[in-house]
Amino acid sequence: MSAASGSSALSGRTIATGLVVCALVATLAALLLPVQLFGESAAAATNTVAYDDDGGGTVNTRYGPLTPMDRDFVRKVRLAGLWEMPAGRQAQERGTTAAVRTAGNHLVAGHTELDRRSIEAGRALGIQLANQPTPEQQSWLAQLSAAQGDDFAPVFAKLLRRAHGKVFGLVALVRDQTQNSMVRALANRANSVVLDHITVLEKTGRVDFHTLHNN
């Protein structure tokens, strides 16, 4: 075999080897990229979920450790019911479409149950709960009361869908991380109820997704 032929064969083998290596690298990257992206997405999602730390630290209970996040979650479930049940009753009475009235029915039924469960959890775990909505929640109820006629449905859908979207992340985080069996049970039920409420609110056809996450 001539030197030229040997050089050509060697070059061919080198190219082939290079192609194989490139293919392996590309395959490895394809396998690792979803894992990396998933990890980044999960971390980013966790970082965007906020809860209020009451400074009480973690305490032991008969149901397992109780963290500041656990306590904040139980308080937020109670607070949600304090304004979303009245909002639901307004939708039952003032909704001009069956879909809005149905959403009102789901809000009242769901938060009646969650309110009872949050009060039970508060008593069992020694968590002090609110008895009236926050000033911000009261302002939302005032907006609903001020909306007249056909203006009611879009205000109702925007306020309630936004509120449920924000709490949904906390529900998932608590369900994932809590070691307290009573809090976990509340999070399990809240997950189903909040998802149901998001669904019926969207079915009203009055949720403006372009402005949903503004403000």
C-alpha cells in the first residue's frame, strides 16, 4: 500500500472516530440537558414561592415537626376562606351567567370545607388564626361590591383566579416538604380544591390571561 493510500485510510479512520465521539457527546448532552433544565426549573419554582416566617422556628407536635412554612400555610388557608367565601356568595347572587354562578357555588363549598379543616388544624397545632380578612382582601371584596352589572364577572374572575394561582405554588411546596401529617392532609385537600376553583373560574370565560399576573 502506498504512503498516500495509508495516509488516506488513516485520515478516514480519524474522521470516523471524530464523528463517533461527537455523536456520543451529543447523546450525553441530550440526556443531561433535560435533567439540568428540570433541576433549574424546580429550583426557580421553589425560589418564587414565598411564605411568611413568624420567627417561631420548628416545634415538635404529636403530628410531626411544625415549621414556620407549615404555620403560614394553615393561616393562609383560613385567610383565603375569609374573603373567598363572601366573594363566592356574591357570584352566586350576582352572576349573570350560569358559569359564574357555578364558580360561586364551588368557591363557597370548597372554602367552607377548607375553613373547617384549617380551624381544626389550628386548634390541634396551636396556631393562632385570623378572624377577618386582611386589608388587601377587604379591598378586593370592595372592588367586587362596587362592580355593577356586566362589570362584575371580569372583576370576579380576575381577582379570584389570580389569588388561587398564587396560593397554588405554596400548596405544592408544603405538600412536598412538610413532615407534619395534619398539615399534609390539609395540603392534600387544598390542592384538589384550589385546582377545582382555578378550573371553574377559567370556565367562566372571563379570565384575561394577558393581565392575569400583572400587579
